Amino acid sequence: MKRLLLLLSLLAALNGPHLYAQTEAPKLQLSAETDLMAYTSLGGFSLWGTAQYHKNRASLAFVNYPNRYRGIYEDTGIREDDRFLRLALWRYWNDKHHVFYGLNTEYHWVRLKEDDNTEELKDTKLKLGLIVGYHWHPFRDNENALRNLSFSIWAGPAFNVANYNLARVFEQTGSVYNIPALLEPSIGINVSYTLYRK
């Protein structure tokens, strides 16, 4: 009997860290997210689907971010509709799943309209961004639905690597569409809810 108890204790001791690691760091997670930065413009929104396997994470997002560069165009009466798909590939530094780094790739469809002008300019562009961020799980130890809620903030440089099919000037008025800079800052504040974990 003592040998059996000793064997069971030994097995429990060996499996304890493994079971704890599964609770804290599941192998696979599927989440729905949104980036709050998109909501800073009227009509903006962001929808993300995320899959995480161990320390690797991939997200596909659709973002509507109208008048993102309103500081550039507000004096000219130009309004901008910017919609884009974002593929984000992130990796966590360690198994605690807090600090991460990665790459964002974005494909943009931009439409520009001018006050009192029926003409419309269309632009497509590709952006690449290097990012670093922090993922916070404030309710991880809870035993209720809040444990699935988490927040992350990330930032880094974004590069406008390609513009094509670009019309730069409104022909009817002569107003110029100034292309955003080659390099610009990018920041995100994501709210995430885990739908599945294993």
C-alpha cells in the first residue's frame, strides 16, 4: 500500500507542472478580437479572427478606418474611406504569453471624395509593419467567462511599400491627394475573447 501511494505521489508530482502548464498555456486557442483604434474615427470598426498554437499566433482582420489621415485632408474638404485586410503573424517571447513581436501585412482599398465634387479617386496599397506588444490576461485565474477576456497593446513602424492604380489629382477641381509618408507609426489596442482552447 505504501508503495502504491508513493508511486501515485510520484506520478502526481511529475504531471503537476504539465497540467498547470496546460491550464496557463493551452496548445491551441481560437479568439475573436477588435482593435479599438479603428473606432477613433466616425464609422470605424475592426473584426479579427485569431488562432494561436503554443507561442505562435496568426490573425486575419478586416478594418474600416475612414478619415484616418483627416489631419492631412481636413483643410481641402477631402474625405477618405480606408478599408483593409490585415494578416498579423506574432510570436510570444516565452510561455507566459505576455510580450510578443511580429509582422503585420495590410492590403488597402482607399476611396477619396471631395466636397461639392462628384468625382472619386481610388487607390490600393500594401503596407508592412514590424510590431512589438504586450498581452494582458487580468482575469486568467477566474473560473468564469471573464477568464477568456484579454487585452493587448502593440506598436511599431509601418512601411507603405507599394502604391498602384493611383489617381493623385481630382481632375474637376485640381485638388491633390497627398500620399501618406513611406514610414509612419502604427499602434493597436486589441480586446480579445477566447472562444475555444485546448
